[in-house]
Amino acid sequence: MELFQRPTGTQDVLPDDQAYWQWLVKIARGVAARYGYQPFDVPVYEYTELFSRGVGTGTDIVEKEMFSFVPRQDDERDRRQITLRPEFTAGFARAYLQNGMGSWPQPVKLFTIGPLFRYERPQAGRFRQHTQFNCEAIGESDPTVDFEVMAILWDYFTEAGLTGLTFQLNSIGSPEARRRYVREILVPYLRAREHELNEVDRRRLEQNPLRVLDSKEESAQAVIAEAPVITDYLDAESAEHFATLRRYLDLTGRAYVINPRLVRGLDYYSKTVFEIHAEGIGAQSALCGGGRYDGLMELLGGPPTPGVGFGSGIERAIAALRLQGITPPGLPQPPVFGVYFDQVSKDAMIVLLSELRRAGIGASMDYGSKSIKKQMRAGSQSGARFALILGGNELERGEVQVKDLHSETQSPVARDALIGWLRQRLTS
Ligand code: HAM
């Protein structure tokens, strides 16, 4: 029988890769906590309308990338279609409204790390299941919050040791100013050059003209390069908001480039939008994307409530770390390895290792009935610091032979004193 393969676009995360994951997750949690963001989780699936309404029907995500299904066709009472979450922001907004977070001290600052699902064409750095470190600050329009959200990313990537990243920033203005720019400036411009666009972009022009500016199609590049930029048509409030945000970034020495063509592919954005890119990790170079979404809550039936946040792909950050030759600290291995001679000493070793683990000291042993030499080799390969050797003589004397696998020295330690002896050496 042919062996099963994992589904296209998904990955197994092997123990060796886990070192990268756990390290990044630890940094992310640490930085989020330093900025006062609280851990938060939303369901892995939501009712489909949440995403079509929140993310927008004209977006790639909603148009062609959602994993949607009706769980029980046969159940009259619940035929609502659900969708595996393709992003976090809509779920956070739903949860903010549903849990009455509007009455909490504002802004409500939340973060999560978890899997998302998009039915995309798989390629380097683009998966059908990916993982985001996602932060949202809901309930405050002050650009200080935009600044803080961006600063979290700076600190996160800096702590991970990544260099040479480009922080791209733009403002796409209020929804009204954006609509006016699209209607009065962008659409007439794109119509005049429609003959240069391919079918994909012509469809975008009909459904969501701003998305043409985000197009990766070769034919669109000259059209995009010469297009009038949204930043020149900002409303006064957005322009001031943008200037203040830039001042905070400048004050704290955070380097960024303004990319007036950055519009982002999701409908809910207003004012601030940003992305961080890393060269060399494939066509998909965005390590993160985010921005402000002041109109989202209203789209979901809530009161006007500003919000800003980002999502950052863990898989892409790991690709960038590997590319830059940055290795994470290894995962901790049990520092103690038990070696035994026969069934009697094996029984005693099982009891001894159980005691050590209960006392908080990691311990492992080999299985079966292998030679001492093979067990010692397994101990060295396991990364343990000490081998504990138990034979008939040791049992008789109430001792354990302890071999330091670093210095190759060996000495007897009284069994009763072993936990204290190990603790002292493992913590120093
Ligand atoms: P997004 O740009 O769609 O934004 O995704 C954010 C990040 O997730 C990307 O920059 C990338 O690092 C990673 N990512 C997205 N799709 C994939 C994929 N198929 N494979 C691997 N990595 C991927 C959002 O999701 C917004 N909800 C971000 C946000 C939060 N805006 C405001 N708050």
C-alpha cells in the first residue's frame, strides 16, 4: 500500500524544527507581555459570514482561499456554513463585541499565536496552513497605539537577531477619503490603461480596484509604478495621524520606508498600513502585515470602534532565521541518563529515575537489555550531562556511580544524597 502523504501545502514540524518554533514563540510572548498585551484565543473556525463581511468579498482570501463547509448537511437545525479561520482580526473583532470588551478599559490589547488556513497555490513561504503571531489593540485611535504595535514587531525581530529587514509604511486614509480616491482618481486612471492589464487585474479593477496596486502580475507593474498615489489624497485627520506616527517612529530611532503603493489585500484597513519584508526567503517576502481597521466593528454590526494590529507568519520568520544562519538555543534534554546491569538494577533504576523526575530533574534511560557500552553510548548521544550507573555493588552499598559525561570523571554518590548532589551541579 502506498504510504499516506500530508495534504498539499501543510508541514510536519519535526523536533529539530521545534527549537526555532519554541524560541520565536517565547520571544513573541515576552515582547507582547512587555507592551501589556494579554494572551487570547478565538476558535479555529467561525461562521463564514464573519469573514465575508469582515475581510471583504472582493479579497483574495474570501474569493478563493477559504476552507468552508457545512458540517452536518443532515441536521435541519444547524446548516450554517463554517470556515476555518484564514486570519485572526475578524475573529478578534467578533469576540470583542460578543464578550462586551467595549466596557473594559480601552484599548483592549490582545495577542495570540496559532494556525490559520488559506487555500493558496503552495510555493516557498506560502502554505495552506500557516501560523501567525497576531496582536490587536482595539478601542483607541491615538497613533501612539499604531506606534506601539509596530514597535512590538521591531523588538520581536531584533530580539530574534534578524537584520536587513525593510519596514514599509503607508497611510490609506479614512474610508471616505479612500473611496473618493478610488472613485475619482484611481479608477479613471486604471480605465485609461486597462488595455495594459491582464484578465486577473481587469477583474480586480471591476471588483476591488485598490487591489490592482497590490498586483504581482508582470503586466501591471508599469501601470502601478505610474499610478497616482493614495497618500497624496489623504483627508486632513489621516494626514495628521500619519505624521504623528512617523514622528514617534523617528523619535525612537526606528528606520522605515514609506511605500505609497502599499495598500494591503484586506478590505478593513484605514489610515495606517505596514509590512515588513525579508529578502531571499522566496517570492513571498512579507514577514508580517498589519494596520488600522477603524471601520471593522461597524461592518460587523458593532458601535464605531477603532483598532490596529498585525499578523506575522512564524514559518516565514523561521525561513529568514535559517537564511541568516541564526540558530536558536537547543531544546532542553534530560540531563541525567540511567545505566543498569541486569533486571534487578534495572528495577532499581526505574524507581530512581521516577524519584528524580518527581523532584524536577529530567532523566532518561535506554530500553531492553543492552550492554553497558551501548547504554553509555546512548547516554552520550542523548546530550545528558551525567550517567548514573547502578549494579549489584552499588545497590549493596546504597550508592550510585555518577559519571560526568563532560569531564569523563566518575565518583560514587550516596543514593540518599543524590537529588541534592545533582541539583547543586545542574543549577550552577
Ligand atoms: P496578512 O498579510 O494576510 O494579514 O498575513 C500576515 C502575515 O502572515 C504575512 O505577512 C505572512 O507573514 C503570513 N502569511 C499569510 N499568509 C501566509 C501563507 N499562506 N503562508 C505562510 N505565511 C503566511 C493578515 O492576516 C491580517 N489579519 C493582519 C492584521 C492583523 N492586520 C491587522 N491586524
